[in-house]
Amino acid sequence: MKYLQYSVYPVLFGCVLLADVINVPADQTTIQLGIVAASDGDTVKVAAGTYTGTGNKNIDFYGKSIYVVSESGYENTIIDCENDGRGFYFHLTEDSTSILDGFTIINGNMDAGRGGGIYIESASPRILNVKIE
């Protein structure tokens, strides 16, 4: 009697994770909701316009390694804090993989002297092409 011997070798398939692009306001209505929906490595792309109100000021990255970028540059993408809050708040050990790029932040109100445009505490994000007035 002959026996056939088979060897089974596990085949490992590499898994490639693709970063998502979340468009504001097309996919999420506010910049903050875009960030909430993002995972590490994702991009939150913000269309040109002036952004005001809840969800578009006091914006928190929540410690995520994400890229928040304006679609049309700081000349065309404005965060108006309406003298009630700041533009962005980095405080959960965000590092150089947390990137803010291409915004103008206006009318920020310094809360007890702590950053009317951007307040950074215990973090070191990358801030590129941002104008604060």
C-alpha cells in the first residue's frame, strides 16, 4: 500500500492598509467631525471656504497621527473663531505625525492667555503654511 504524503504550508498574505481621505464638508460637515472620523494615517481634506461655529473652532486632534490639510491653501481656507475660542488645541502628546497644513485662523480669543490661534501643550505637531491673525 502506498501512502501519499502531503505537506501543508501556511500561506501568509500581506495586508496593506490604505489611508482614507475624509473630505470636509462633503463627507463630514465640520473639521472636528472629520478628525473624529479619521484614524491614524488618514487625511482630512478641507474644501476652500470660511468655517465658523461649533466643530470649526477649538479643534482637537485627539492625539491622532493624521494630516489635516486645506484643499486650496491658507489664502482660501479660513477658520473664523468669532472671538469665542481658539482655532486648534494640541494637548495629547501629538507629535510630528500630527500635521496641520494650509489654514488662516482669525478672530481667536485667548483663553486666560493660552493661544487664540493655536494652543500647544505637551505636544509637538507639525504646523505648515498657517497664518494667524
